[in-house]
Amino acid sequence: MPHTDAPSLSAPLPTVPPPAVFATLSKVLAMSLPLMVGAVITSALNLGKIAVLAHSGQTAALATLSLLQPAFIFALALMEGLAITNQVFSARSRFNWPRRGIVRASRYLSVLGVGLLGLCALLAFALPRVIHFTDPAVLDTLQMLPLYLLSLAAFVVFDVYYGALRGQGKVMRSLLPFAALSAIDIGVTCLLCLHYGWGFEAVLVGNIAGPLLMLPVIIWLLHHEAGKGPDVPAGAVRARLTQLLLVVGTPLAASILAGSVSAALIFPVLADLGRDNAAGFMIVVRFRILFMIPAIAFGSVIAILMNQEAETEAPAQRLRYLLVGVPVLLLAYAAGTFALPYFSQPVLDLLLSQRGDGADLRNVTAAILQALHITFFLVAGAAMLQVILEQLDRGPQVLLITVLTEAATVAAVVYAIRNGGDLADVMQILRAIAGASFVLLGLLTVVLYTRMRRADAV
């Protein structure tokens, strides 16, 4: 292989004329918008449930939801791994393979997802009957965990079919049942909480109601789009899916899980420091996810466009997406993070009550938000870089960085708590780790750009 020596990071950057800058940004933005809409709906669903519980005075249900955050992340990893696998299968089948195989693939992945959730729910049900736990928080979590996992089964199936439609390019059409799902979910939760006084059980029913009612719609849309034409042998579909699960779905799910190991520690630690601390941290994390949506969509589109140009005779255009897109978005996020204190307060007013127990939770949430202010830029920038790197064959390096930073987080938090640390110490650790992750991913991006530029020159 030519040029195996280390790349020079001091090579001058090429200049990009202003018309090319605007053309590049316009193309990236046009492709990013549909992805942003879907992600905004997802975050609105999560934040909407929090707002319903907070305004109805269900602080105990909020605490339960915060303790189940690791289970939510696991379910999210499972859903994303299966949905993105089906999205890639669908996209590659649009022109080069009989599209009817997409329907069969969606059924296979749906059965796999529901089976895995059911197995995990069974294990969660059996665990406290085999091992004796004395921590009340652990016991409460394990009691609700099986039902919580099973309540997400219909959502997993919906997301698999939703991914298939995205792969066919029907993003806006598939958003309609997804938006209806979110409205039904929040509406049912709100009705049960405000009018019938239900607690966490309302969340479980909402999880089931929305996806279950919209599942026939999304299945019909996929059959209408890809249910015609020649069929595909079942063996061929399974072989293709197995390959995609190994190279796409499993690494993606593993990356999400590896990136959330510290959550399994931090939420119980914060709960020990005060119930409102765990709930407040969960609200800030969900708010930060909403803030990150454009960065993730932007990074995904940059990677897609760069991969599309990989086999063309225009290497300069491929690097231009990286050279223009990344700095522009980082500058935009720096400005957005600077302005965060001015628009975060209305968001907190919308989500949380200022009366009774809600006032205490709001004050704690505001304090955590202020402590993690800088991480809104660092985590969003790191997320964009991670998405780009993973899709440009740098997944192992990204996974290594993720494992190292998560291990450092766990070790530092455990050390701080054992030595009498408080909430401020935990927040300081989270700021430092977010900064380290951003710097490491940034350096890896610079190395990637330098090597790609030199390879194109050769």
C-alpha cells in the first residue's frame, strides 16, 4: 500500500470559493431537513411525556422514568440497529434488487426485535427472584422493567417499517403516521395522568397505544410502495440481512450501548444524592438530545454525500463537504450554546411547573443545566464528528474512544462519590469527559481529512 507513513497535519488547507461554499451548504441542508423533522418528533415525544408527568405532579413516576433510562437506551440501541439495517437494505434494493424483498426483510427484523425484547423482559422478571437485592431503587426499577420493555415492542416493529420507507426515499410520507403516533402517545398519557390520576402506568399505556394504532398504517404504506413485482427467495433475504446486521446494525447498536455505560451509574448516583437530581439530569439530557438533532442530521448527510462521491472522478468535491460543512456547523453550535441561557428558561417553564414539588424539580434542573452549559456544544460537536467518522470506515477508532471515555467517566464518578463528592463534582467530571471526547474525535477527523486528501492526490 503506498504512503503508509503518518500523514502531515500541517499541510495547508485548500481554499473554497464562496459560490462552492454556498452550493455545498445548500445541498447538505436540503438533505438534512427531513431527517431533522423526524428527530424533532422523537424528542418532542420524550419531552412531552416528561412535561405531562411534571405538570400532573407525578414526581414519583418521573423518578421511575429516570431510573429506567439505561433500559430506554438499550431499547433505543435495539431499535436503531434494526431500523438502520432495514433502511440500508431498502435503499440498496430500490434499484439493484427486487423491492418486494423489503417487506419480507421487515417481517424478519420485526420478529427479531420483538423476540429480543421479550427475552430481556423475561430475564428482568427472573433476576430479582434469583438474586437478592436490598437497594430500593434497584428493586423499583426491576419491578417496572419487564413491563416497560414489553410496552416498547410495537414501537420496535413500527421503527423497522419506518426505516424501510426512509430507505425508499419516502421520508415525508412516513413522517405522517409517526407524527400521529407521537400525538396519540402523549394524548393517552396526558388523559390518564390528568383525568384519572395514573402514574407511571400511564407511560406504559401510551407506549403501547400510539405505535399499535399506527402500525397498520405504516405496514400498508410499505406494502403500497414495495409490495409489488417479483418476489425474493427467503434464503437470499436472510443472507443479505445477516450481512447487514453484522456490518451495520450490530456495530451501530454496540456504539450506542458503549456510549451509555456511564448512564447506568450516573442516574443511580444522582438518585442517591436526591431524587430530584436524577429527574433533573434526565430532563437536561433529553433537552440536550433535542439540541443535538441538527448536528447529527448534518453529520449523516455529510457522510452520505462523501460516500456518494467516493467512486467518482471529483475527489475535491468529496473533501469539500468535510472542509466546509464541519467548521460551519461548529460555529453555528458555538453561537447557539452562547445563546442557550436566553431560550432555555422558556423551555423549562413549558416542561416544569413552578408550584409545589414542581418548583423544587425546576430549580434543580436549572442548576444542572447551568453546570452542563458548555457540554451542549461539546456533545453536539462530538456527535456530528462521530456520525461522520463511523460512516467513513473509522468505526473501530470511534468505538475505542467511546470505551475509553466511558471507562474514565465511571472511574472518576466512583472515585468522587467514595471520597465524599457531591453533585458539583459529578457535573465537573461530565464537563471534562465531554471536552476530552470532542478533542479526540476532532483530532481523528483531522487525520482522516489529511489521509483522504493525500490519497486523492496520489
